[in-house]
Amino acid sequence: MAATKIEISGPKSLFSNEFLCNSTTLLISRKRRTVKVRMPVAATAAFTAVQMEAKLIELDSIKVIPETPVQFAVSGKVTVEYDAMEQMKELMFNWWDSSKTAIDAQRGVFLQLVSSDIDPRTGKAKVSKEAILDWSRDLPINADKFVTHEVQFLVDGNFGVPGAILVNNKNSKEFYLKSITLEGFLHFDCQSWLREKALRELRGNGEGVRVLSDRIYDYDIYNDLGNPDKGLEFARPDLGGQRRPYPRRCRTGRPSTNLDPKSESPANEMMPMYVPRDEAFSDGKRRTVDAGSPKGMMNNLFPFFKHSIEGDSINSFADINNLYKESRNRSNFPVESTADAFKFDPPNIVSREASCCLRDDEFGRFTLAGMNPISIERLKVFPPVSKLDPSIYGPTQSALREEHLISHLDGMSVQQAIEKKKLFTLDYHDVFLPFLSSINAHPNRKAYATRTIFLLTQFDTLKPIAIELSLPSMNPFKPSKQVITPPEDATSNWQWQLAKAHVCSNDSGAHELIQHWLRTHACMEPFIIAARRHLSVMHPIHKLLHPHMRYTMDINARARELLINADGIIESLFSTKECSMEITSLAYKNWRFDMESLPADLIRRGIAEQDPTEPHGIKLLIEDYPYANDGLLIWSAIERLVKDYVNHYYPDSNSIRSDSELNTWYYESINVGHADLRHETWWPKLSTPDDLVSILATLIWISSAKHAALNFGQYHYGGYVPVRPPYMRRLIPNEDDPEYSNFVSDPEGYFLSSLPSLKEMTFLLSVLDMLSTHSDDEEYLGDRKELSTWRGNPEIIEAFYRRNSDPKLRNRCGAGVSPYQLLVPFSGPGVSCRGVPNSISI
């Protein structure tokens, strides 16, 4: 009978002996499935779990295994991913290591097949003889990225069906296991005790300090963002609990700080940030992320020297424009000038005209097709009313009145415009007002809590018609709120420009902290931790979710270390300073998982209404809404894929109820991962296949398209600071303010002095460039060949490009209007302002 070839493959599995004793063995297991003969099947591989798949084969005859065991050899091929940059170093190390004969017998990687049958003599699973993998002598100098080595397993004739593979690395360095191919077995069968053993090891016991080789997933609150030992100004409150609710993060077990026993000490060289080994960046991904630092340093050279010589002032918009390379056709000028080598690429989305300020049409367009397209809401009540406690934050009534809007409503009253669904708002009043006293206490940070009212025009564009600026109520004789409307003269023009800049500053902070960090990165992590702890690698839902969990825990750990920590990048570059994470905690109180799917979110914000006659079941009230238009295509494709997948494995409600791994995963995601909101009644139930489809589609949407829309446009939409400042340094002066005369005499100079310095701008641009970069190893939505239902569908792909060339769609087409491409599924490496990766990977 011809040999059956069964391939076990998947993402990198990484084995290390650097932190593990030589006796440690790593369990690799796979559930029984059926595949055709001679058809290799890809399966997801975890750190200690290479998944094996095979289909049952119909045989013309059945061989009877004799009672007396007969040993035979099973051939196998082990494919290891190899870093070419480390190849010569590895060869030299192996040569030196192999010369030590005393240790030579203990060197290598030892593999054993484990049977699903129990040996009646020992009461334990049957195992093969050890097969030794040793590439120290035969690795070619010009080895490719993947190197395949042959091994042989010696088993008894009554061995039975394999249920696992034991891997014991006795080399002194870790390695990536890409795949294993075996010949001679028809199917694999992993028993439940093997699955549970692997999951128990992943869950750990909740104790001890984690080391980099660990594969343990546990929960903790955000108590590692401050560093009080460095100074009281670096202390930050813990996030997680009744007072400051927050999603949970992965536990590291680092010791507490000296001054606060409840706070975890920050990571350092002696005790680096822990990430479960399976979640860590690949070498290529790490190089892409790390490359941002030297690039940023180079681009900071000129501003640094200018700052050292001329001080912190910006004399003209030309000083800002000189940060960027000349905007010219690179194909005609292939050689870059020396000066341009130290400059940034010009953002290709925003306009940099003579005025260099944000135009009204761009202001409206960017709320629908910009870096933060998910904050705009329909105005339903006028005047707007605050939900904050009036005894603490003052009157809840807005300063906006009908007289502020009436001249911009095309003959309608405010009530008529509301009834016709023509008024929309960006409302950051309640988000920022509780924190303004702390923010404005800083000499170089000044902010308002803003509300902006937009009119939906006959061209389906948004026109800003009023901006309300609120400050804390400090003086009963001085109004704490003011309303600024579109300009009528030169003075009001600059007041209007400053007001829009303050709105964009609010929007930048809300985007980075709430919409981006909280609602994608932080809120996804508990679902990932619970999945790793309770869904075996052979579980169908683990297989479905696995690519959508890639790198998320690593990038979140890096964020805690560098971005959202005390005196980190967010506090340095945005108006929110030390209040940043408390703002996200306040926002988390209003987060709802059942509102995170795209249709539910659009309906919640009043942008859409349910309509079963429409293709996606909802009708957009702003028909030219690029984020929603493109997003609904992707959402529907995700939903269809998940529905087909779920219905295959779960035909009825009983199959849902009887799956203990599935139910434990979802229960723990809510009750432990999101413990502070566990009693909320809005959590979706998990009782039927449709319930599961909705939950999974939402998770995949958040980790792929939603995150892509919020992340990969940061450089091109936020990379020109006068249009989108991350913070402002001055408030808008009133006539009785001492600064008013300076403002009137030099309004452009006042505007420029309100912006961050050139040095801070280059720091911001370096960070946005890094965050907007696709790595070489990016895996995009639809790349999974076994599940893809829409990547190759020309109708869907064509729709993205057809819309961007339709002159009727003025939010994505027109003179000087850049097309909206953030949800175009694919991208090359670099900063492309497009592409939808499977996961939150940056």
C-alpha cells in the first residue's frame, strides 16, 4: 500500500532550552480530522503544539496487526525557519559546541511520537523511540529561510494512532519549528486528557515572575504604567476595579515598586517586558518596528540644530514645510538631495496650501474619511446636554443656541434640520471637561472640551457651522463656555482657525486613546488571553481566531512600556498628559461589546437605520461615508465566512451548549477579562450558532478592518501638524485678555505659537510613521486560502476603486481630494495608507 503523506504546518513554533531544564518536554497534539491521501494540509501550530490533520482513507483491504509487536520506522521531515542573518554565527557556534565531546551526546532536538492508546503494562501512553534532529553539521552555508531535516521514528506495530509529539530541545539556543511531515499514518487522534494537559500548562498557577521563554497566560490589572520610584510625578493610578474600570492585560509577575506595593515595577534590561513566547514578534517584524527609531533620529537632526541655535519659536509656515521633502515627481528625480535625506515624506492626504490651515471642507471630509471616522454622531437633542455631575462640573446646558446656527441651515429651523436628520456633531465635552484643570495647569498644554456642529449639505458633505469651547467653571462672573461660528472678517477668521485646531487636538487625543487604544488594542486582549487558556489549538474556533490574534499581545506590551506609560510617547505628544489613561478608563464605562460590530456602531451613532431592503440590512443617512461604505463590504464578507464556518461545526444550539471549551472561553472573557463590566446586561448570550457568528464576526472585525481604518492612516492624515495638531499651547484670547492685542496684531504668529515646537513635530512624525508602517511579514485579511471567500472576488475589489473615481462622491473624489484607501485589503510593506491585516499587529 502506498504511503500516506500527512503534513503538519503552520505559523512559527518556537522551542527554547535557554530557560528550560533539559528534562522539559513540550507537548504537541492534534485532534482527529479527515483529509485526502497525498494532499498536504496546513494547520495552525503553537509553541508546543504542531497540529496534525488527516482524513480517513477507504482501504480495499485491512491489514491485521500481529499480536507480537513488530517494529518499523516512520519517516518524517522537520522544517525549521532559519534567520539568514544569524546563519554564520550559528554555524560557528555549532562547530564550537560539537567539539565538546562530553556534551555532544546531549546535544540536539529529541522528538517522540505519542500514541493515543494507553500501554496496559505502564498505564501511560505508548511512545516511539527518540528521533534526534541535529543540524549542526549539515546546515548549508546558503540555506534558505526554511530548512528541512529528515528524521525517523521507530514504533511498534501495535503502536496505534498518534495523538501527540514530544519535543525536547537540548541545544543551547531556541529555534522555530515550521512544520513536520510524517509518512505512513492514516489519521491522528488526540485524547481529551492530552488537550487538557496542554491547556493547564498554558494557564499556569497565577504565581511567580514570568521569564521570556514562558508560555503562560494569566490576567492582571493595569498597575505597571507608573514609576513612583523615579519620582511622585511619575506615579499613575492603577486601572482595573470598581473605581477605575478597565480591561485586563497579561500578567507578568514583576515585583512591586518600592513606594507603592500595589504597583508593578516597570520593565528594564534586567527584567524585560514579558510576552508569552508564542505571541512575540518575529525577527522580521521586530526589525521593522525597531527601524523607526534610527529613522526618526535622522529626521530630527535639522530641527534639533535649529532649536539649539534659534530657540523654540516657529517664525512662519515655511519652517514647518521645510520638515518635508519637496513634493515632486520622484520618477523624474530618482536621486534624493542631501537635504531631503534628513526630511520626511510629505503626507499625501492633507493639503498644504498657502494658508496652511484646515479648510472647512477638509474638516468635514476627515470626520467621514480620515484618521478617526468613528466619532461623528447625528445630533438628536438641541441644545446638547452634558451627562456629567452638575455639582462637580457645573451646569449641564450647552451655550449653543439657535441664533448660532440659523444662518447656516439653508432656510430650516434647528428643529426642522434635526427632524430631517441634517445635523451631526463631534462631541468631546464630557470626555475632556473632567480633566481640563489638570491639563491646563501645564505651561505648554492648553485645551478646551469641544462640541462641533455640522450640517449635511445637498452634496452629502459635512459643513462645520458652530464650535462650542468649554472650560471648567472657575469664575462665576466669567462665562466658561463660548461659541465660535464661521468667520465674517479677518479677526473672526483666525478665531475660527484656532477653534478648529482645538477641535482637532481633542479629536487626536480621543482617536489615539479611546477609539484606537481602548476599543481595539485593550478590549481585544482579554478575548485573546481567554482563547489561549481554554481553546485547544485543535479547536475549530481557535483555528478560526488564531490569525486574528497575531502579535496583539506583543504590541500591547510594548505600548505599556513605551506609549501609554508615565512620561511615555502619548503623554509627551498629546494634550492629555498624565490624565491620558484615566480618560480611557472613563470611556470604558460606556464601552459595549454588543455595539462594536460595524452595523451596530453605525446605528448607535445615528448614522444608519435598520432597513432589510438594503444590501447590508441598514441604510446610511450619509450616503457618501467612505469608512462605512467600504467597511460594510468587508463586514459582510467576514460575516458570511464566519457563518459558513460556524454552521459546519455547530449545526444547532445543542452543539454550542455541549462545547465546554467554547463556553469556558466566552465566560472567562467576560467575567475575568472584562470583570469590571461583567454584570452589564448588554453582553451577548452564547446559546445558538447565530450568537456565535455575531460574537466571532465582531472580534474579527475589530482586529482587522476597524483597527486598520484607525491605524494605518496616522501618518498621511495626521502628519501635517497645522491641520491636525496633537495638542495646543495657547487658548483663544478674548477681548479682555492681555494676549488679545498680540493676537490681533499678528494672528498668524499667534497660531504658530499655539502649535507644538518643530522638535516636537518631528518626534510626532517619527512615531506616526512607525505606527503606520506595514512590515514585510504582514498577513492580510483574505490571505487564508482555506477560508478566503472574497479576496479574489473582482466585484468587491473593483468597488473600492470604482468609488474613488466617482465624481458624485465628493468625500473621496475631486480636485485635490485624495481617494479613501484605508480599507483596500492589501498593501506592500511601508507607509501606504491602505491594507487590512488580519490582526492588531502594530
